[in-house]
Amino acid sequence: MRYNDISDDLDELVVSEEQILARLEELAREVERDYEGSTPLILGVLKGAVMVVSDFVRALRIHAEMDWMAVSSYGNGTVSSGVVKILKDLDTDVTGRDVLIVEDIIDSGLTLAWLRDNLMSRGARSVKILTALRKPDAVVSDVVPDYLGFDIPNKFIVGYGCDYAEKYRNLRDVAVLAPHMYS
């Protein structure tokens, strides 16, 4: 990790930027095969997925469209409330479309399960999920990503889009946030 001014805020490196970028390249090849002959709608979930979407779509070698939604179930807390609130809705009609939701992390999976069901109720032809990170020990929903970057420990992490109270999203690596920062 290369973070001199905030190194005391972080406990340990979980996944490096280099590992993430290499895995997103691999996932892009899988997506290209799966969506051959289709132009998927890449749906980034704001704000966390901005980094993942940016790096992932640049790795794609097929046509794809992008749109964004902002949903929240965290606020400034460290645990999902389970209540989903749409902060910014899609600009694109998903009726008859193949939608690929791109997320930074699946924690409980409750927000993502709600989002997947919401998109299907809007008439999407298919909804698949790509996530950079998943905490398998924290998942309490039926969400299983179609494309998975890395399984990580059930610790509070930051970086590569993941935040604590809107801070640390800009870190290039994924690291465990030191407990003294949020307790």
C-alpha cells in the first residue's frame, strides 16, 4: 500500500490494484463470450462501482451501453440497514434489455437482491451481476454473482470504490479499515 498520510487508518492489504485489474480483464473475456451478439446495458451502482465500471468497460471488446443508479442501504454506518432507497434512477428503459449490474462489493446482498428483482419487474430480458468483491460470510440473500472478482474476509474494507462515510473510495487497493477509525 502506498498511502503515507492515512497508513494508520488501514490495517492490512486485502486485494491490490494490480490483482483487481488483472481479474477484471479475465471477467471482460467471460462477459464478451456470454453477451456475443448482444449489446448489454452495463448498470453501475453509484457511488462505489465507479472505479469498477470504469476499469471493466475499458477492458471490454464488445459494444456496451452504460447507465447508473444510486441506491443506499448504509448511510454513514458500517452495516446495511436492509431498507433500500433509490437516490438516482436509471435514464434508460430496460424493457427487453440484457442488464449487467456492476458492483464494487456484495456484503449482505440485500440491496443487490432488491435491485435485481426491481430490474426484472421493469421488463429486463436478463439481469446478471458482476462484482469486484464479495464477503461470502456476510451474504444473507440469494444473490450469487455471475462474475466474481474476489471473495474477501468479512472485515470492514475500504478502497477501490468502497468507502467509510464517503472517505477512502479513491484508494487504489482494497484494505481493511482500522477499527479505531469507526468504533
